[in-house]
Amino acid sequence: MLNPIDLAFIKAKNENRPALLTYTVAGDSSKSQSLVILNRISKYSDILELGIPHNTPVADGSQIQTSAYRAIKNGIKIKDIFWIVKKYKKNKNSKPIILMGYYNMIFQYGEKKFLEKCKEVGVNGLIIVDLPWPENKSFSKKCIKKSVYLIQLLSPTTSEKRLNKIIKDSHPMNYFISMLSTTGGKLKVSPKRIMTNYFKIKKINPKKNVVIGFGITEKSIKSLKKADGLVVGSAICKEISVSIQKSQNPVTNVANLVKKLKNKIL
């Protein structure tokens, strides 16, 4: 049986467009609002990434860090994140969910218990930023037993030899980091250069889906639409922050932004 992540890519390809992946931080700006945002953006997003808030994030830029600090300040715990996913998955229009976080959270919780909980509530994939290949090989095998994809990160500096090995071992979805930066930085490389790097990766195994993330905004998304999927995170987190500062409704504003992003890639 295909993982819902595969089905989302098949649907997008049938519609001749990339899949749209949205990233929000679990518990931002509150547990209940986080759930409402997921439900609202489901209409436009193909796959939802949900960040596990962390107080020392190594890959996240300022927008995502601000979201994470808000969630932590509001007392979000891993059990709350599983609650959000479980509730969200009861929505008949729910989309695949990927949890994104750092390994020490899983280690503290217990690998076995964490993966069992993922399966129970309906998590479809994991991105563990600081657990690279080959250190993640054993964890990767445990994930697949629970029908959870472990999504490998690939960067512009990953050597060809290493790329080949990672993709050979990887599950059917990989994540290409567009540039050397934290999330949300301005695109320091041209979309053309990003796509050249991207197609080198795709050539290794065209059957595996590769998404592009980091620095993707309303302005740049259209120029990258030949990818299997595009991830937008910091722009969404920024929208939540601005909405809070202006005493506006983050749910409405985020839904409007995601709708605009979707329209750009149709």
C-alpha cells in the first residue's frame, strides 16, 4: 500500500504541477490555533510539515525560531504535538503529515515509543535535521517498519558519491536544501542554478520524489515549479508573527498566503 506522501505526489503530477508543502511550528501560536491553521491550509497544501519546537535549532532561521519560542513559551510538549496530529487526521480532508525536528527530542522520548506513537496518530514522515546518513540507517529501518518515511536532507555541497549512497538508501522522498543558509534566508543563488543542482539529484533515481526547501517565497516559487515539490516555511511563520503584532487573525492570513502560493504553481 502506498504511503499517503506518495499519493500526494501522484496527484500533483497528474495535475501537472509541483506538490506544495507547508511548514508550521506545532503549537504556534497556541495548541488549538495550530490545529485550526492545519485544518484551514489543508485545502491548498498537499503535504503538511509540522515543526517540533526546539530551543537550540541549528537549521532554522529567525522566523521559525520566533514561532518555536512562542510555542515553547505556551508550554507545548511532544504529547500535545501528537494530540494536534491525531485531531487533525480526523478531518476528512486531511493531508499527509511530516514531523520535522531534532534527534535529541526523539532520544529523550524513546525511539520505539516515539515511532509507535507516530503510527498510532497518523504521522506519515519524519525529517530529523541533525541525524544525517549514515548515522540514521538503523533509525531509518525502524521508521519503515512503522510505515513512516524518514526523509533525507541533501545539500548543494553533498558530493556525488555521497548523493548516490544516500539516495540508494533513502525512502521515496528526499529534501534538497536550495542553498547554504538557515531557513528563510533570501535566495542567494539563482533559481536556474538551484534547478541545475536539483536535476543532478533527480537523475540518480528519477522514481524518488525530491522537494526543494529554504528561501522559497511568493516571489521565487514560480521559478522552481519543475521540482516534484516545494516547501514554504519561514514565509508562513512570518505571516503568523505579523498577524499577532497587528492583532489580526493568523488563521485567515496564513490561509490566504497558502492559497496565493498554490495559485502561483498551478
